[in-house]
Amino acid sequence: MRQPATTIDLRRDLVGLLPRLRRFAITLAGEVAVADELVQAVCQRAVSKGHQWSGEGRLESWIYTLARQQWTDDNRKRKPKASVRGNVTDIREAARDRSAAVDPDTIHHMISDMPDGVSSMFLLVDVEGHSYQQAADIMGIPVANVVSQLATARLHFAGLAGTHPIHRF
């Protein structure tokens, strides 16, 4: 039996969103392996719930919302684990050395080193270009929290790069 065109388009568009969905999942999970599992679960969920997407708005917003919901559901099921993240001192040294190119792994560590929720907000607004309202809808929080979390994220990066006024003395 042939599938409806909207399902086929949803699957095609979902494939195009995979790199961005993976980056978002990494900000939620903090670990690549866990993020990859999350992406797989979100893709399955999106395909099975494709009939719920009205086709209005941005597909990626709907997919990111599914990812956040899946992450929340998964967190309720698993026990908290200690996260294995990069050495913060090494990351700060790499960020301060402006003549050296910062590799993508270092940037991922810098983002994943942010407090919970802050890295996701940074990715949604500053990297992906969502509006504050769209990011609030995706994360299920008030817009005021978006503003606060973005300020925290930007101060985090400013502190790492040595551009924050406190570090200029």
C-alpha cells in the first residue's frame, strides 16, 4: 500500500534535519552516544506521530519539541548518571588562545559544559535562529526564562573567551 505524500515528505524533511537534530540532542544529553539514541527515538516518534503535525509553522520546531519531550520521558525512566565531559581547563585554554583554531569537539564540550537547559536555549536561538517565543514553545518554558538562560549562556562564553569585563583587568 502506498503511503500518503505528507508522510513521505515528513520522512524526507526529517532526514534533512538530522544534523541539526543531533546537535540539539547533544545539548540535551551532554554525551554523543546518548544523544544518538535520543535522535533515533525522536525519528521513530516523529514518523509514528506524523499525522499530528499540521504542516503549519516550522517542522524543526515540532521535531525539537518532540526531542525535548522524549528526553524528559527518558529521564524519568533512567537513573541519574554522572556525565563524562571534557576537561574544563583545557577548553578554557583553547578558547583563550585566539590564534589557535578551535576544533568542533572543543566547541561541543564548551556548549555541553553549560548548565542544564542553557546549552539547548543557546543552540535554538543563537545557532538555529529561532525566536525567543519559538524557543520557549519548544522547551515548554516562559519567554522570560529564555532571556535568562541566554544571558547565562552568553556570559559563559564571554568568560571562557576572556571578553567579559571581569576578565579584562
